[in-house]
Amino acid sequence: MKTIVSFLLILFVAGTVTGQKSVAKLLEQHNSNSIGYISIEELRMLQLNNTVVILDAREPEEFTVSHLKNAIHVGYNNFSVEAKPLQKLKKDSPIVVYCSLGIRSETIGEKLKKSGFTNVKNLYGGIFEWKNKGYPVFDTNGKETEKVHAFSKHWSQYLQAGKAVY
């Protein structure tokens, strides 16, 4: 009996460890690294110095729940480099694109680069890592919130802080 319990415990622990991929492995699996990453800490410094344009590449319902301070919503499914907020930017403006984890934001970064933007970075780990590191997110009223749209139960495993909503 003790052997069976030990075996089941080993299976449970192994399943838990292998079932939760690290952000690094996830990004390595899904991204080509065509857009360089910027760390959470580097973006935080740029944000505090007001020297960066932050673009949110998530869908409207995600942005509404929470976003980084002063982020401009550009979306993913309906993204267009012709969108009014992007037309106001200089092609050499420092731009950081983020999404939940950094996968969709790479695609948007590629589209920005293809249209002539020269200083585009992808936020490593996205809003999930931002929140995991303890930095604030804001709702549409500009109030700090603990809520983060986690997209689905599957993706919520990467959000360790805050409150996941769907």
C-alpha cells in the first residue's frame, strides 16, 4: 500500500511539474524572436521616465479588465497599422508591444516593423509577468485593479498574482 501511495505521489508531482511550462519555454515554442524582448524591469523604468509608447495587442474585452498605465489599445484580430493612434507616432519612437504573455505581441511587432517602425520591442511575459512581478494594472476608469483577463483556464496557469477573470 505504501508503495502505491508513493508511486501515485510521484506521478502527481511529475504531472504538476511537467504540466506547467515555464514562460521561457512557452515563448521559445511559439515565437521566432523576430522582435527583441524588453524585460519587465526595463519597461518599468522607461514607463516611469515617460520615454516609451506602450501598445496593448490584446482584444478589447481583455484591455477593459486591465492594462498597463498609459497603454494604447491596438488589438490583435482587427489590428491595422493605419489606426489613428499609430499614425501620430514617429517611425523611430520607442515602442513596446505587449499581450498576455508575449506571443500575439510578437506578431503585432512584426507588422509594425514591416510598416517602417524601427524601435519596437516585445514585453517578455506580457501583462501576466508584469502583474506577477507586482507592478500595477489599471481598469478603464484609470483605477488600479487586481484583475487580469487570463483568456482561458489553460493560459491562467502563467498568472501567479492578481485575480484571473475570463
